[in-house]
Amino acid sequence: MDADLATIVAAREQVLERLRATLIKQLRLERAPDELDPDMPLFGSGLGLDSLDAVEIAVSLEIEFGIHIAEGGASPVHLRTLNTLATLILDGGAVRAR
Amino acid sequence: MPADLALDALRTSAALGDASHVACVRVAGAGAFATIDRLCPRELFLRDGQLLHTLLLREDGRPLADVYVCADDRAFLLLAEGLSGDALVEHVRATAPVGADVEITNVSRTHAVLSLDGPYAWEVFAELAGPEVIGQPYMTFFHDDAVTTFRVGKTGEYGYYFLVPGEDADDYRAALRDRGSAFDLATANLDALDQCALENWFFNIRREGREDLTPIELQLQWRVSYRKEYVGSSALAALRGRTTHRIVQCAGATELAAGDLVTYGERTIGRVINAGFSQCRGDWVGVALLESAYSHAGIAAYAAVHAEVPVAIRTLTAPAVNNRSLYVNPQLHSYLTRDEVQFPPLVLPGSSCASPTAR
């Protein structure tokens, strides 16, 4: 793996690791980090999170990553999986926290 | 490539399908919970009228069927893909606890399953059943006369299964078609439904499910638990932490097919295990099984070797479609006034493989 690809992979893995830890702690998930696959659905049939959890995620992202999505800054598509959140974070977020 | 009306309808209006690939079995009796709990790899916390999306596993921990478990009073309904109704009955019977008091019925012998999917599927159904059905939550079901309606689906859009007595199926289908004419209701075959499932990152037991992969490789750990015993749990626990590959969604500008090797430079890092042309994206979408170190979204450094020709691919942040159903609100919107609303594009900017900034 060349340096450019290794950098891309490492950046995503780091964000995913932080997201897993944040969600497990803030949502009190009874899951180990390695059980949270990157493309697992967070809502609906997947982890079964609800709208209150979505607010919790938004607040956690702002605190942990400086990403502000609580007031319509991001579309629902960003909240679908860990990877959609990670992509949002790696892209710099829809709106940076003030 | 000519446009497929069903694929277009599934993404923008609604399409009615024959879901005969879905088997339905009812498990009743005092031993029903114990029987289903032994089969179900997820914790069986279900209220009456709720569904749980999970798998049935073989003893080696690999998926045998893609299953919704439905709590129906003190009984359970299983809606399964990957097994026929008779095979599902036999599997339930063979794995039930010794002496369990259960009555297992192959409902597929007497009933048909129809599907209705699309961002305005709810509106077509409401025309037939009344406005009160609009608020039916996802992953629930209800009985109404002889028809059972499940709010499910594997297209990423609003979706329903209708379990209808066989003798009434043609009439029910005709009634939906009649009500659906104002909504440009199309007819979806299994290929169209499978393509939408592929685009939306739904596991397909008939495609990648035939690759003998584990739930860990398939990113399906959300459908299993490591904290209970069930058929396949020992094997799955032994595989945990020892998996070397994982699937990722990918896209290419030219044809991809299952079996194409995926390379990074001179190195083979995996293979495509499912692929199809995405009409709404205009490119080819696939599922690739890659070495875990390479199996990440947002990478444009790989190639799929199709017919001995390397094709540049990009790994995607699944799902590949920005579903209109995320934005259609039954309280606000209607298919009949859809042109008055500006919805986000079905494909996010930069998502197409033709773009140099795909993610």
C-alpha cells in the first residue's frame, strides 16, 4: 500500500474508531466496537436508533468532531451509517461548529 | 441500454411486485418462543406487531436465509428469502428444542406475497386501504381481514409486503394496479428489486449470500449477537477477530460482474461478488470482497478486471443512492404534486464513478 492510500485508510479508520467509541458511550450501546460494521444501518432495521438518538448523535459529533448538524446542517443521508458520518467528518462537515 | 420502467418507478413513484421468492412460515404453540429464540441470532425482544430483521445461520455460522421474524400474538411469522417454505418448515422442525410444543405451518402453500415499493408506495396503498395506513411505522405489521401488511422492503424506499390468501391474490393485485394507475404504478420483477437492493446495500441471499461468507465478512454483525446461543453461534464466535476480508460497495464506469478480480497495482486484493448496472446513477454498482486493510469507502485506486480488461473502480460510502423516500413526507407530499417540490438528486454530487471526487 503506497503512502497516499495508507493515509486515506488511516484517516478513515481513525474516524471510525472514534465514532464507534462515541456512539457506544453516548447511546449506551451494549455492543463491542468490533461489532459496529462501517456500513451497518444506524436507524430502522439496523441498530434501531430513533429520532432522540439522532439528536444525541448530532450533539456528540459537535463535541467530538466540531461538526454541526443539529439544525438541518446535514441531510438525512449523512446519518445512515458510521461510514456516512465518517465521510461527512472527513469532508469537513456540512457546517463547521461556530 | 434501454430504460427499465420498473427501475425508474421504484426510485421515483411505485412498483408492484410478485414476491414469491419470500417464503412465509408460522410457528405457534407453547414452545414457539423457545423454538424461534434458538434459531434467531439476535436478541428476541419483540412486541406484538413488530418485525426483527435477522438471519438464519447454518451450524458453520454462514447465512442460510435472510429473515424477518414477526411477533404475532403468541406465535411468530417468519418471512424468509433463501429457503422455500417447505425447506424452512423442515429447518425449524429440525432445530426446535427436543419436545417443544410447536405447530409449524407453511403459509406459502395457501398465501401469496406481493410487494409494493417506491417513494410513493404509501400513497398507492392508502388509496386502497385508507389514509390511516400512512402512519404505519417501519418494521411493523397488521392484519386486516384476510390480508397481512408488513412495512418492510429492501429497496431503500417506502415498502410493503402483503400476505394475501392465494385465491384473493389476483383481485388484490388488480385492486392495487387500479388505484396505482394515477401514480404511474409499474410492475417490478425480481431483477429490478435485486438491483435496487444492490444499490441500497441490502444483503442479497441469492447473490452474495451464495459466496459462503460469514456475517462478519458481509458487514451483517448487526443481525447477530455474541451474547446468546443459537444455531451457528459457536462457529461465529470462533470466527470473530480472525476475519481477513470484508465487503465494500464499489462503482465503475463500465461493466462489472461477479467474479471480476479486484487489483491494486499488481496485487490482487479481492473480487467482485455482485454487480449490476444502475440506471439512476448511470454507472455499474457492485459489492466487492476485499482484504480488510483495503476495504474502505472513498478510494479510487483499485481496478476490477472484467473480461481481462482492468476497469477503474471507486469504493463508495454505501448506499449508492440518495433515496427520495428520505425526503418524501406523507404528511406534506403527494405524487400528484411532486413537480412542485424540489427534491435532492438521487445521486449525491461527486458520487458517480465518472466524477474524480467520488466518495
